[in-house]
Amino acid sequence: MNILLNRYAKLLTQYCLQVWPGDKVFISSTLLAEPLVREVYREAYAAGASLVECDLVFRERERLFFQNANEEALRTPPILQQLAMESFDCYLNIRAPYNLREGNGASAESAHVRNEALAPINKNYFERTADRRLRRNLCQYPTDASAQEAGMSLSEYEQFVFGACKLFNEDPAAAWLAVRASQQHIVDHLNGCETVRYCAEGTDIEFKTQGRIWMNSDGQTNMPSGEVYTSPVEDSVNGVVHFSYPCIYQGTEVEGVTLWVKDGLIERWEARRGKEFLDYIFSLPGTRRFGEAAIGTNYDIQRITKNILFDEKIGGSIHMAIGQSYLQTGGKNESAVHWDMITDMTQGGEIWADGERIYLNGRFLI
């Protein structure tokens, strides 16, 4: 375990965040991830960081906040996080949850007020990560809560997480550089196309990408990664899309989601379970347009774990996100929400680009 955590920390600091001498580094996690936080802290200073600050969440902090915070507290942004998003050079978010349902008790009104308070911080985050002024990475430390959600024992989940991050390779960074190289021809091809169409059971949706950029997600901003993604032209999306995997946002699970879209606007939606939550989300600004369209390429991930960091990368899947666009792709939609929804493409799924079929049954043909 010590060897794996040291590899993990080196990968995060040297390959993902690329910590340079003089950098200010902000680490956000929970106390459960202390073994990995210690390793990253050491590696960041060894790389020459001038400052490493940590925000380590204790058990039930979110629940206690929403149960007891008055409106002034709800509207007061977290100062350390605000400062980090405004002026730090590197941001590492290590997911290590105590309880994935901890925030479910918050009222919709309180959550909305809090989201409004966090909006300027999120805006800074999206703007500064878009041009790499803020080099960020989102990763996972295995905990019992995440293992249970995935239907695994903790030891099985550790093997899954570390394997997906290529930590069993002697040189994980070299393995991720190989992923970058293997995906580059895909983004090069897609960046030469103007129209993309996803077809699968219950799905036939088309969008334009003219003037937008397809990104090669190679582990630098998410660990693990393995996807190519863009932001569709906002008013160009037309058709119907069905998401075969559970859609989870802020601890709430919605199943069997189908969206009908015309000229970029989601006009109608259905869900087999959880439609009331979907109704609420679509009442929020910017959520009825898409901020992302993507294709998962990590074939080391072949099972649903109800963790979007892994599930959206499943080799042989596509996902689309409602809400906030990625500025680095040229997207313009703004929202406090970015909710990725995933569907399987291995059973007859097709992707067409400018009238050419480039993908079949979960694999690229180019």
C-alpha cells in the first residue's frame, strides 16, 4: 500500500498537476484520505511548491452545516476555497467520502441559496482551469462508503481504483502518456468534423461542433481518465437521448432518464425513478441545455460504480452533461449545475461524424 500511495502521489503532483517551484497548491479532501494527503503534501514541497494548504473535511460537516446554518451563513462563501480558486496555481480534490447520502437532508431552498453563494467561486474555477492558470485534478481515495456504493468490498474497490489509475504499472505516468497518444488521432479526426450523431437503443441525437474543440482527456485533469469530450454548439442539439446507466447528482439517483431536445433546448423529460428531482434540476438556470458531449475510452473500467469519476470513462459508453459548459472547448452555456448522464454503446451503438460512421458497438472504427 505504501508503494502504491507513493506512486499515486508522484503521479498526481508530477504528471497531473505538474507542480513547479514557487507554486501554491490547494488540497481538498476528508480526514479519511490522510495517508494519501501526507504523500501528496511531501511530494508537492519536494517539487518546490512555496505553499501547500489543505481543507480536510470531518465526518458529517455538510449535514451539520445545512441543519444549523442561517441564511447569512448559507450566503457566505468559504474564504479559503474562494482564495484558492482566485489565486492558487494547483488544486487537487481527493474524493474520500464518509457517507454519500450525507447531504440529502438539505432542503431544495437551502441548496439553491448555497449554490448562488458558490457561483462566483465556480466561475473562477471554470475560467482559470480553462486556460490552465489553475491546474486541477479530481481523483479518488478508496473508502467504505464508495466501495459499498459500487457493490464491492473495500479491498476489491482499492484494486479497482488503483488499477483504473494504472498504479500497478511501475511507471504510471508513462502509461498515461500512452493513453494520450492513442486518443490523439480520435480528437484530431473529430476536430475536423462539424456534425456528430449518437445512435443507440432509445437514442438518436445530433449536434454541431463547428468552432468547438474536442479535448484529449489523458489523466491530467481527472485521475483516472480516458475520454474525449467537447461542448456542442448550444442551439444545435436535436433528437432524443436515453441514458441506460443510473444518473446521480449530489447523492440523488435517477433511473431511466430520457430527454427530448429541439434546437438545443430540452423540451421534455421522463425518468423511470426520480423524476421529481429531475423536475427540480430543470427549473434551475442553464440546465435545459447541454454543456458537454463525450465518449468514454477507458476499457480498464467495465462496470458501473455509481461514481461519475469512473463511470463516465467506461470504455464503450457516451455521456452528455446538462448545464455548465467547459470554456476550454469553446462552450458558452452557464449554469451552477454540470450533471453527466451516461449510456452504453456496446450493443449496436453507433457514432456518425459528418455522415461517416466512425464508431460501432463501443469501439472506434478510425
